[in-house]
Amino acid sequence: MSRRAVAIAGEFKPQGVANLMWALATLGVEPDAELATAMSRRAVASAGEFKPQDVANLMWALATLGVDPGAELATAMSRQAVASAGELKPQEMANLMWAMATLGVEPGAELATAMSRRAVASAGEFKPQ
């Protein structure tokens, strides 16, 4: 599967990238370096098309797997999270910020501000775990 995914990585839509990595993380299967690199490159190339859930799921998967996203991917996903902050659901915000903290990725002022504002705006939607 890994070889095939690498071969067609350029055809992956954002949800496909996020879903593949999420599935691997859920199964506890660390991707090989070639697959991780291919998915990372595809995510960077299509970052502007990522929906909030895709951003959160991809970053959650990387954090769960302990896979360093690298500066380029972390920056691309942070920018997309800022751009779509108004659409983020509470669970997506929590997962994204947990992933950033777990990965040791500094969210930066723009993302921190966007998440803070969105959290305040959607405070009534948060549910206790």
C-alpha cells in the first residue's frame, strides 16, 4: 500500500492525505520515510484546499505518530488554520492545538490569536469530555 500511495501521491486530495495519515495513526502504524515525505509534500502543495477537519486530522495524526511535520508543513497547516479559523469546530481546535503542543511546534501569534478568538466565539459549543 505504501508504495502505491507514494506513486500516486500527486493525485491525493487533502482529505485523502489527512485520512491516510489518520488511519495509520489510529492503527499505530508509523509510515516509512518515503510515504511520510510524499504525503507531506502533497499537503504543502494543496494546503490552501485543506478543510479545517483535514488540517486538524493531519496534525493530530503526525503528533500521534511522533512524526515531525517539518517547518514547511507546519507553516502551511498553520496558515490554513488561520484562513479557515471561523469554520473550526471545538474538537478540531482542541486536536490542532494539542498536536502543535505535542510536536513542539510554536503556533505563532497569528494562529494563537485566531484560535483564541474562535474559541471565545464558539464557547457555547464546547462539550466536556
